[in-house]
Amino acid sequence: MRPPSVDSLARSLADTGLPHPLLVDAARRAIAAGDPDSARSLAEATRRTFLQPVVNATGTLLHTNLGRAPWPVDDPGGYTNLEFDLATGQRGSRQDHAGALLARLCDAEAAIVVNNCAAAVLLVLAALAEGSSVAVSRSELVEIGGGFRVPDVMARSGANLVEVGTTNRTRRADFAAVGDDVALIMKVHQSNYRIVGFTETTGVDELADIGPPVVADIGSGLLDAACPWLPGGPPAWLADEPAARQTLAAGAALVTFSGDKLLGGPQAGIIAGQAELVARCARHPLARALRPGGHVLGALQQVALAYLHRDLDGLPLWRMATRTVEELWARAEALGVGRPTEMTSVPGGGTLPGAEIPSAGIAVDGDHTAALRAAPRPVIARVSDDVTELDLRTVDPADDDVVADAVARAVGDR
Ligand SMILES: *Cc1c(COP(=O)(O)O)cnc(C)c1O
């Protein structure tokens, strides 16, 4: 029998809903491999590479591979006043919307938004310390993950790194000794590791009066240590995580942080603090290359307004982070599949190493993760000791049916 033509094979897959050119690609590859019947699975494999919503049942709140924080969007995608001042009819700035609200939230004079926190650090150093020196403690020359190394970023910015103190101990006097040619003192939060034992660090409050502006890269994006948006106040697992508002109040001239860690927004980086320094960052040529698009600024504005309203339902990350174990247990029982089980969630995203959040979900014997990923709406679970665990803390209750369905299919009940 002659093999089918590429075109007729592609047309026979039209029910997959994929665009014709992609079906032609699948058909061509299947025929070339001498296995026309594989065209459908090749087309399905293409679909699985598309960016799509998944259910995070891993219990890791900020899951880097799943887009870190979940955030709310009401973005119709039409024209906006992104760079248009509605009061004057003149050109406006894209930093006037979310930036201004974020500044209000951490009690800063001003704030601007760039593409991520790495970009925020790069821009601050390039704008304020290019060609001059920046003092950093040897205990804070960190790699954040994904190859982001603070010393490398500093070198790219054109700033000259001056290491002070030792790996385990850095005192105020070490910073005070570096002299007058230092343009900035930089503090980098040890987000993803801790040094324990014979250690000493110097707080922002002790560094603020040495002279050069202190820039604190706090990374995590916690806005206020008092968590006024949480009816119960800060959860115990938050421990001593530095917050933007308190770091500025302690004397930092600027703070930099991520939009998609504990802030609970889209990928972004925020530079907040003294208006004059923020303006110098905004004027630097790199600011143009690092600026975010309108949909990111729109989502950040929505998150900032939810914080100001103290509207927990508008802050999905914090809503999930603070659900009680009882609530999660009741949902686990109501799923009607698997065994309700106590579990431990983690903040993730390279923040709060070692922090554990008591949680609950369901356990199913055997490794069903591949079948769960193949569900119409992929469900991402974890396996331990040949038991599949689905932690409900990171699952939106509106998706419980999706989870129940995917598990029932995976174990062959449906
Ligand atoms: C996570 C982190 C960064 C990098 O943030 P991105 O938004 O991922 O670029 C930088 N500094 C610190 C201290 C961090 O925790």
C-alpha cells in the first residue's frame, strides 16, 4: 500500500484543533519515519509544548518551573494609558501606575518596575556605581539559581566590587574601612542558604550612617513584615524574612526585589526608595532595555491594589499560603479519591530555605505522575517512596474537580 500523502494525513488530524502547518510538520515526520500512524501522537506532543495552565499539586508555593507565583489577571488586552497622562493629554510614564502604588505600599518616595530582580540589581549598579566601587560582604556574594551570580552581575554593570569581611563574619568596621571612593554599600539577602555557627552580619541600620547609600537586594518581595493584608498577621514560617518597608525604614536608600516571589505577582523586579536615586535609575539607557510590558504592569497594579484593599482573594499566593490544615483536610476527604494525608508544603522559589508549612492532600500508591501530566489539564504532583502525593495547599479549590478527575483516570477508575 502506498503511504498516505502528507496533506491528506495532516487533514485527517484536523480534529486535534492544531493549525494546519503544524499538522503538516507532524505528518511529514511520521511519513519520513515510515510510521504514518504516529502522526497523531506527534501532533499531540507538539500541543504539550504549548504554554498552558497546569494544576500545581506539588505543595511548593513558588515553583520556579511552574511560573513561581500565581497572580490574578483581568487584562482584556486592548489599548491602555500605558504612557499617556489622562489628566493632561500629554505623554506619561509607564512607571506612574504600578510603580507609584508599590512605592506607597512599602512607604518609599518612589519605585520603578523592570523585568526581574536581576535586572533591578544590574540597573541600580549601572546607574549609581558604574566606574566606581561597591562594597559587599564576602558572605553575600551569592548564586541565586539559574546561574545568577551576584559578582557576575556586578561586573557586567561596570561597577567595581570591593569585598569586605569574611565568609562568616562581617562587621560595620569592615565597611567603614573601605574609604571614600565607594559609591554604594550593597547588602544581598542570603535567600536560598544560611550560614550557621560562628557568624556575624551587619544590619542595614548599622551601615546607613557610614556615608554611601545602602542598597539592599532583599529578593523575596515581602512588602511589610507586619503582613497587614493577613487577618492573622505574619505566619510563623516567615520567620525573619527581610521586608521592603522595614529595610527602607532601617535606612536603606534603595531596595530591590522580585515581583513573582512573596509579592505574589508576575515576573518583574522592583527598585524602591529615595526619589532622586530611583530617578537616576529610570534615566539610565539600560532602563529602556529592561522595561516591562503593559500586561506585566497591569497585573502588578492589580496585585498592588489588592494589597492596599487588604483583599486576600486578590492575592492568590497569600490565600494559598494561609489556608488551614483543617480546610485542606476537608477538601482532601471531599475529593473522593486517594487517601487524605498530612503533608508539608514549602515556600520555594529560592526563598526561606528550611521553612515548612503544615499541609494536607491525598496520597495514592504507585507513581502516577506521568498519567497526571497527560491529563487534559496537566496536574503536577510529587512522588516519595513510590507513593504519589498531591498537596492541596497549592491547588485552587476551584480546581479540586480537575484533580479528582485526573487522579481517578490515572489510577484507572474512570
Ligand atoms: C531571587 C533573587 C534574585 C533574582 O530575582 P529574579 O526576579 O529571579 O531575577 C536576586 N536577588 C535575591 C536576593 C533573590 O532572592
